[in-house]
Amino acid sequence: MAVSVTDLSVARGGVPLLEAVSFTVAAGEALILRGPNGAGKTTLLRTLAGLQPPLSGRIGVADDAVAFAGHADGVKSALSVTENLDFWASIFGVTDISPALEAFDLAALAPRRAGLLSAGQKRRVGLARLVLTGRPVWLLDEPTVSLDARAVASLMRCLARHLAAGGSAVIASHTDLDLSPARPLDLSGYRARDPAPDRFDEAYS
Amino acid sequence: MIAVLARDLKLAVRAGGGFGLALAFFLIVVVLVPFALGPDTGLLTRIAPGVLWLGALLSCLLSLDRIFALDWEDGSLDLLATSPCPLELLCAVKALAHWLTTGLPLVLLAPVLGVLLNLPAAGVAPLTLSLLTGTPALSMIGAFGAALTVGLRRGGLLLSLIVLPLYVPTLILGAEVARRGAAGQSYETPALLLAGLTCGTIALLPFAAAAVLKVNLR
């Protein structure tokens, strides 16, 4: 089991968002998180990535197994595409960045300064980093934002390859992803009860 | 880890990296002090070590908020925190990169600017020595302060207020080494204390910085 989550509660800024979330993601499988804005998709992903502690519950995933890609791409504008990817490659102990460039069709952009790229191109550089991590569990937060149809197709191809190689993924997305085997999980059913106490005394009890 | 250091150095010297800011500020302070005080060379000689140390400290302060803020803004800090490199080491390397781009140039520039303040020739070596042993502590303490205030918009003000009192011991000891050296006295004791302070800072603060960084990333 690549990821197993038992009875997990998460909070953002002290406000509980989700409670009693339980799921497992097997190797070779993707889980698509669904839910309205503010449902707690990002918070759940950040908790899985180990960036914040859970309120309660257990997360069964090794810290060194996850690769996280959030809203921000972590791309340095002053460096070229190659330099950006080279940096992440050496952080993860990889020397060859050509698979990443190829997966997201970045070869033509490689020598360009990242600051000159469009939002979609920058996103592609951010996603290409995932290929370099070599980690089995990908946590993707809205990966298709600002991508065009062709780039979404590359992402799906890349994800399919990752799953076929025994990897797994947890993806928060509003769009329908053409990916299999993928299982949807609607988070609106796990919304935490309103924690606001009725009376002043209860707040301090 | 070498990769983080190399990237930070590269980013600092590229356009918009703010490499020259601290140096320019240091130059301005030291050049303007004699104009403000008048042509009393005896007075300048007396205050030269203190002015050089104060100028170096304030220049160091200018670029502190960039240590983590830029990586936080573009999301790199989240990604680095989930990468195989330990956060403690990351904080230490970030401080080292700050020192190499700010502290070390100040150390090299200070003896030259000492001429403008009529620093006696005997005082040059102790001044350089004190800055060389003291400025790493400034960068490390600054990295801790930057970790505390990362994520705050315009956190620079709070950062300066937090960091200034922590800079006081380094300033007192560093300026004392430079002053005694310039006056021809023995400066062994404050120099050893300063070196001890810097070593302690480098040994302990990466852990403190990593701990507060973890809290701030939530």
C-alpha cells in the first residue's frame, strides 16, 4: 500500500476542515480529490506531504516517498529552465534531466530564462521536476491549471507512465482527468463539524 | 547541499539579486561619516573601528529578509522542505550563502574604507580579523530571524527588531577587538570570546531556525 490514511483530521489556520478521512492508494493507482473551493484539498495534500501535522489520525506514507507539487511552481525567474531543473536534479541525486525535458516538451525552451516563460510553460517546468524526484507517491495540487490541451495530454501520459511503473498519485483537481486506474474521492462528505462553540464558557472549557 | 549554495550564489549575482546593496550601503555610511563629523583626524581615528563595525552590521541587516522570503514566495521552500535535504542543513547553507555574498565582501572592503576614517595601520589586521570571525554570526542570527518572519508581508521591520538585540553581543565584542587593535593594546580576550560566540551561534541556530521554519510552513 503506497499511501494509507486512517481517521485523519486536518485544520488550516486552526480551523478544522476535514475529519475522519480514511482511504488507501495502492501502487499503480491514482486518487482524485474532489470538492468545492475551501473543502480542504490543498490542506490534505500538504498534510500528506508532511508540511503540516494532522490534528488527529494516522498517515501511513514514508516521508521520503512523496513528491509534492503545489500551487506555486518553485521556479526561479532569474535562472534558465535547464538551470532550474539541474538544481532539483542534484537535490534528488539525479544527473540527467533529459527525461524531464522530454516528458513536458521543454527541449525548445531549455535555454530560456524562466522569468520570460508564460504561466503554462512555467507550470510545465514545475511538473517536470516531479519526473526528476524519482519518488513513488506524487501529490499534485491542481496540476492542470493554466495548461493547454496539449500540455494536459503530456501530463496524463507522464502520469500514466508513472502509474504503470508502480508509482501512485493523489491529485486534487476540478477538471475531468483522462487517467486510469483512477478513483475519485469527494471530500465534501468529510467536512468537519462547525467547531465554533455556542457560548463563551464552552470556548474555554 | 552544494547545489543549494551554488544556486543561491548564482541568484545573488544575477540581475535583481541584490548582491551590491550591502556593499553600496557600507560604502555610503563610511564615506559620509567624515563629512558629517568634520576634519578632526584624531576623532576619526578614535571612532573608526566602531563606525566600521556598525556600518558592516547595518549593511548585513539590509539583505536578511531575502534569505528565505524569495524561496517562500515562489514555493521553492515547500519543495525543499519535502526534499531529501534536512531543513537544519538548509538553514546553515542559506546562512553561508548570505555570508559569502554579504559578509565576506564587507570583510574585504573594510580595510580599504578604514583609510577614509584614518584607521591606523596597526588596526587593519585586528579589524579584518574581528569582522572575519564576527560576520558569520551576523548571517546565522539573521537567518534565524528570517526563518521566524518568513511568510509575513513586509516582515523586514519585525525582522530588524528581533535581530538587533541578538546582534548586540557580536557588535560589542567585534568593535572591542578592532578598538583595542587600533589602540595598540592586546585584543586576545575579546577575540576569543567573539570566536566562541560565532561557533556557538553556528552550532545551535540552524536547529532553531529549522524548527521555526517548520512552524511557519504550516
